[in-house]
Amino acid sequence: GERVAALAIVSGWAEYANVRADWVVSVPPTLAPTSASCVALDYVVAYQMLTRSTQAQRGDTVLFQGVGGGVGTAFLQFARRLGVRVLGTDREPKRAHIEAQGGILIDFEHEDVVQRCRELTDGRGVDYAFDGIGATARASLRALRPGGQLVWFGMITFLSRGARDLRTSARTVAHVALAFAENLRPGGKRTSLYSIQKLARSHPDWYRKDVAALFAMLAEGELTPQVAAVLSLDEVPAALANLAGNGRPGKQVIAVVPGEQR
């Protein structure tokens, strides 16, 4: 009868699911399920990339590709708490949302991302770049200062309208391979891979510890998940279509039990 959250990886959009026992974290009774679900994935990804994959410090400037989504929104909130400046790429309609979270928008449709990063860092380049897109890895790498680090954590461009796209996938793999090749250059820029699944498998204690800490922050009102929409299981196709387009900023949540609210 205890309410818990866990990393499902697959088969999470269901009324019942089997999950690893060592990934299960108790949900405080004061937390609404929609907010808790945001924390169990998006906020953990953002938190671990800032605190476990990098040594980002107060005063650093970072680039986040596609900052207007669920992970990006969480990242902006943590970065502001840590005193880290975020230059985030997205489309112009999300400017107000991004700036309200403390970020600086780079409109990738009308601006040169690398050039803007140079301009906003007085020609130095960013300290870290976080890329969940894939095909933008080359630009992320070029935006880094010498010795900077690229954290690659996703591959959105492997898909086109929800289906695999071989041409885009091949281009994405090529960009990412070039980024990882930088690790072979002495004193060059660094590239690392972040995977919540891989890290949770190797360090389940880290996952449980981080989720519990974030639940405590959420209960204290220190985190404010941006829920774009709460949808039913029948509306999953619509939710996926929104991901492929230019939907509202924040996280879409699937509520198995009708009437669950934020």
C-alpha cells in the first residue's frame, strides 16, 4: 500500500509495472503524483548531470541544447540554485519560459549558436555543454572553451515524427563520434556520455539517494516542476505528437488514474 516512484525505462505507461526493487523510492504523502513523476526522471537527469557528470561551479557558463523541455526546465532551476549561467537553445515562442527560469535563449532557427556562445562569453566559449539532441553535438563541441566538457545524454534526432530516421541517425552518429574523438587529443576538449539507466544500474544507491533528496526539495517548495499537460493513457499518441512539434514548455505527464492533478 505504500506509494513509491521508480525508474521504469520501458513499460511505464501502464496501470501496473514491474520495476527493480533497488530503484524504488518512497514518495512523501504531501507530494502530488504528477509533480513526483517529474522528479523521478527529468529532475534526476538534470541534477546528476550537474553534480555527478561534471564539476560545474558558481560562475560557470554552460550551453544546454533544447532547454525548453522537461529536463531543460529542471536544469535551469538547479543551475540557478548553483549560480551557473545557462545559455539555452530553443525556439522564440519559449523565450518567456526560459528567461523566467533564469536562462538566456539562443534562437537556433535565427541565430548562429556557436557565434552567440562566443559573444556571450567574451570570446572564451562555454565551460560545459549538455546535448540531448545528437545532431547538434558538433556545434556543442565548437561552443566549448579549450578544456571544456560536452555531456551527451540523448538522441532525439534519431527519430523523425516518432519513427526511426536512418539518414538523420547516421548523421547524428557521425557528429557524436567526432565529439568523442576529441578525448584522444591531449589537453583537448572532453566528451562524456550520461545515461540515467546506466548510472542507476551501476549505482542504484545514487539513484535512490538523489531522488529522495529531490523529493525533500520538492516538499519544501524549493523545486517547481513545469507540467505542460496531464493526459490519460488513451492520449499517449497525442503526447508523443506534441514532443515532435513545438508544444508547451515543460513536462507531459500520463495519469493512469483519472483526475490526478499537480
